[in-house]
Amino acid sequence: MIRYLIMDVDGTLTDGKIYMGASGEVMKAFDIKDGCGIKDILSRCYITPIIITARESKILTNRCEELGIKHVYQGIRNKLEKLHSLVDDLSECAYIGDDILDLQCMEPIKEARGIVGCPADAAKKVLKIADFISKKDGGNGAVREFIEWLEINK
């Protein structure tokens, strides 16, 4: 039974693009359907959303507050160490990510018989191990599609 959905951000919840002006990071785009899936569908399924991302962004903090995501960990390069500090049983985890940094969590979750998913435009190594590959690219509803798939296959 899946109790936790761990999500990467850039390239998964966003399209992976960072729009920067002369003073630094300015904008990231989030898909509203992903937000609805996180806020409404996950709570109905009693699945706790967790964000673990290598970057830090006030934009992400604001979006997570809006969605009611309480477990948000930014600036984390060792995602597996952080995950182990939060969850005892990796078989209770689903993880969605798009790039090689996500493999450090995806591989142990898959080995524990948890579920791993990715957007259609994920890195080849991620696509290769995914149990679920969205038809959508990151930032374009891939997380919502994964959540709906989890809901049906629980």
C-alpha cells in the first residue's frame, strides 16, 4: 500500500526551465492539474505528499503552502538519506522524478517493491526503470497522471 508520494520539482512538477532575469530566478511554471491531484486526490487516498529537491526556491515554498504540502525539503543533494530519515518502509513509497539525481531514491524504492514513475521527457536511465511513464512531459500534468494511475491501481 502506497502511503507516501515523493516528488522531484524541476523537470517533474515544472518543465525544468528556470526563467531568470538580471537579478536571478524570477519564475517557474506549475501545472494546475498537478496541484489539484496533489491537494485533492492524494488526501482522498490517504497518501502524504513529500517534496525532495536539490534546488532552493521561494517560488516552490509559496506553491507548497498553497497546496498544503507540509513536507518540503529543498537544497538536498543526498535525496536517499533524507528519504530514509522520513520513511521507514520504502515499499510504502511512490516516487516521481525525471533525472539521474532521482535514481538514488528510485532504485531503492523499486527494489523494495514501491512504485516509481516519471514524465515522458525524463532522462533515458529514469525511463528505463520506471513502472509508470506519463504520456505528458514534466510540468504539463505528468504528476497528475501518475497520481490518477496510483489511485486506480492501489
